[in-house]
Amino acid sequence: IGDDDIAIEFEDCNGKFSVQVPKSKCQGIHTYEYEIQNTCEKLALRGISLGDLLDFYSQLGVTLHREFTPEEDTTYKVAKEAIIPQTSEYGKAYTESITKPKLASRMVSHTWGSKFSHLVASIVANAMGVALYGDLLSQLSADKLPQLRNQLNEADKLNIVYWICAFSINQHSLDKYHNGHPNCEVDKFDGMFDELVNKTTDGGGCAHHVVAIDQDCKIFSRAWVVAEMVQADIIQVRCNNLKQTFSAFEKESLETLIKQEVDINKCKASRPEDEKMILAKANACFDIGVINKKINDKIKDIVDETKRTIIREGKTKILLIGNNGVGKSTLFRAMIGNDAVTHGKHEYEDNERIFMELSGLENPLGK
């Protein structure tokens, strides 16, 4: 208010009221925008490593949620029966109490109504660089999980850090803070996503947006998932270091996605206030028809890329090993002709094979 005073707005159960005070008396008082940004920054640091996720999963049915049934239990049920009880004495998010805060580099979009075992398998598949997770479910069994963990450890995948809302959100504050409050965490996924990408890319890394496609392919009926797709599109306009991938149950899941038409107006959220907020934000910033078209086009593009990845996974891999001048390139041209497609500097592909060029061991004596 002018140059000397400001208005501080307060809100309680009886409504809102404001107080005019001199600026000189306001040292150390943070603005509403500052507090929102602070919450987004804290959220981005609540990642969970793949190793910690598998540790949690291995305890289900043993020390946590003893009635756990991987073929049936949803993420919602696991949060209710395992995550919330385990963190209740701390009153904090899982990633602030059971594990230590870590900057996430990979944001996971998923639906709480799908099976938790499928969510974990989809994340493992993403870490392994494979597009489909259905065949990995059996490896999450108690007798096979140690072997899977060893395999991931040898490939240096256990330290990949994911942002998974069930672990990263403080489940004990949901009723304490409502949408619009600076400390509310469930209405700040877009700001958190921005922070995740900014901090990851500032550190020289590449951020990922992983969309875990549930077996029933209902994921794009969820308002928050569509909102996260929109935010990813906004981020990609200004940043080339955000990679979007689908982790699907099976190839047929991709065909189902192609046939669907996403309409943000029809998307649902667990909390009605979230639906209203997401639609209000969309209407304020964009034309809904444009959003729907962009999301449907993006889904088709990622599905096509996922199909190509699946085809590549099934091709024969051939290593070309040798020093310069030993005939490696001549041999390669004789085998593949002019039909090769280049991937990166040292990888080539034809209809059936992928050739990976590696330098051999130098022999200074020419022997």
C-alpha cells in the first residue's frame, strides 16, 4: 500500500481479514509466493531411490501390511495400510522420515487405483530401459527379488531417484492444509515438476517423466495425470532435457491408448476440489480444445516411440570390436550395406540387427 505500508492477509475458520503495517516492521515475513516456491522446492527433494523402493516392497506381507496381496492390492491400499502407519509417529512424508530426502530426477505419473506391484514393476522396467513391465512382475516375488536387485545393482540402477506421490507427499497433512494454502502439497505438482527438472538439468543431468500405464489403461482418465502431461509439454517448450516415456503392461496396452480420446473436461480426481482447480487453471491459461488435441497427439507420439523401442529390444545385438585400420568398417558395410540407421555415434540398425561399435585394445607392438 504505497511505498511505506503493506497489507498482510490472514485466514482462519472465520474467514479472511487484512492488517495494514509499516514495511519497516515486516523484516523476515515471507510473501505468499515465497512460501509456495519453498514448498515446491522441498517437494522436489523428496525423491525415493529404486533401491529404497525395492526395500519397502520386500517388507510388504512381512513386517508391513501383513495381508498384502500383490495380485490385488492397489497403491491406495498400500499407502493406507503400510506407508501411513509406518510414518505416523513422525507426521512426515515417507521420504522425510523413513528414508533421507533426495533430489528426484524422474517424475512418475500413475493412478492410485492400479495394483501397487504393477507400479513398482513399471519403475523397474523404466530403470532397465525396457518398455513393458508385465513380464517383470514375477521377478518381484520374495524368492526372485534378491536376484533382480543384484542385477539392478550391477547395472548401477538402484540409485536412480524417482518422485512417487505416495512416498513424496506428507499423507498426514492432507486434512490440515487445503488447496491454495502455501503449505498444501497436493496442489503443487506442477511447481514441483518445474523444480525437479530445473535442479536436475542445472546439475548437468537429464530429467525424465515416466508414465506408468495401468493394465486397464485408465490412466488418462485421471485429472492429475493429464495435468502432469500438460506441465511436461510446457517444460519441453523451454527445455530439451526432459524425456517422456511410457511404461506399459503389454503391447496391447499401447493399442488401447491409441483408440482413446482424452478430454480433460471428463477427467476425475480423488478429491473434487482438485478437479475444479485443474480445470480452472486450464481454462485460465489455455483453450481446452487445444489442450485436448496436444495431449492426444503427444500420447500417440510417445506410443509410436514406445513401439519402436519394443522392436529394437527384440533385435539381435552385434558388437563390432577393433582398433582403427583393422577392417572393422569394411566388415560392417559388407554386413549391413547402405540400409543402416544411425543411433548416436557408434550404434547402427537395420531391419533385423543392431550393431554396436566398440574400440578394441590397442596393441603398440602391432601384434
